[in-house]
Amino acid sequence: ISLDAADPFRPSLSLPDGDYIALGFRDTGSGMDAATLSHIFEPFFTTKQKGKGTGLGLATVYGIVKQHEGFIWVYSEPGRGTSFKIYLPLTADAASATIAPRGEAPPGGHEVVLLCEDSAAVRATTQRMLERYGYTVLEAPDGPTALAIATRYHDPIDLLITDVIMPEMNGSDLARRFRELRPSARVLFMSGYTDDTVVRHGDITAGGHFLQKPFSHSTLARKVRAVLDAPRGGPPRRA
């Protein structure tokens, strides 16, 4: 769509004139009151019960949209559902975009990876990705389960991959306690939130590395291989 000064909806968007791709979503749920609506994009804000949500879902969406110089608009009323509209600027490069040629296949390995992710869908997908490249994967839905696995598993565990923000125990606390059990193992934090605050929250400066969600098969494979092969005591890097 095209937005210009004559568009009646244009003043509420705080966007420059131009062409945009518009995405619309609507649900028929319970809706939100004005007080809740005013906080929905704040990191860690959630209306769910303790341990049932991280409050990073919409904050992640908001960060991604803003990174691409777009705008997200929301309208909701109690009992009448919620509507979202996302506007992303259409660039001249989009029309001429081409698929990059395939390069060298990313390297795999045979190490043992402990994967801790509270989202079942993300955990299952990441596990399949890792196993595709030859890794043995031990999976856990939360920090306590991951520590239990690290305690009872008799063979070496080479790498812990953990989400940063999780119910019960966050990734930073898990990594600290995991290192006490497995001091020679490496740690890779991952998060879908784009703000550096989450990176600091994950304590990647204390011997960890960081991977931004979402990631492709090849990005994950290259990052895991780089972390496993990195010299001891080297500076952590993001991807």
C-alpha cells in the first residue's frame, strides 16, 4: 500500500510517506483493556501466571519491526478480540532480490549437546537441526531438568545451548550451575529478543556465546562448530 498525507490513517502511524507492505492479524479472544494495552510491548510484561510466560513475545515482534523501520498498530477491547497491523517499508531492492548461491556446506560434528528450551516447538526444531549435522542431542524443557540430565549423564557433554529467558530458572543461572557440574563444556545462549539487555541478562560475558533467534540450519551449524572450536578464554561473540 501507499501512504501519503492524504491518507486518513496516515497521521496515527508516525511513518514517512511511501510504499509499505501491510500485514493484518485479528483474533476473537478475550481482548485487552486500555491499561494492559499500554504495556504489551514492554519486555517481560505478561498477564499470564508466574512461570507460564516470559513476556518477551510481543517485545520481540516490536523490536524486529522497528529494526526494519516499520510500525506496528494494535487495537483491542475487552470481550471483542485484538487486531494487529504491521507496516514494513517496501524498498527498491526487494523487487530485484535474488536467491544467494549455495556455498560450502556448513560443518557438523559428533559432540554431545545439551539443549534447554522451554518452547516445545523450538526445542524439537533445533534438536532436528543439530542431529542433521551429526550431533548427539540431550533435550530439556527447563533448567532443573537440564541440570538433572547433566548430573546423571555419564559421558562428556561438550556444549550447553540454552534460551536466555525461561520460567523457573533463566539461562544465566542454568549456565552457572551447569559449569559447576561440567567445567570443560562450552555454553551457547540463544534468544529471540533483539535488545542488548537480554544479552547482558544472559551473562554471555562470562564465557558464553550468543545466537540470535530465529536462525537457519546453516547459521546454527556454523555457530555451534565455532563455539566448540573456539580457543579457551576467548572473547564471546554474537551471531
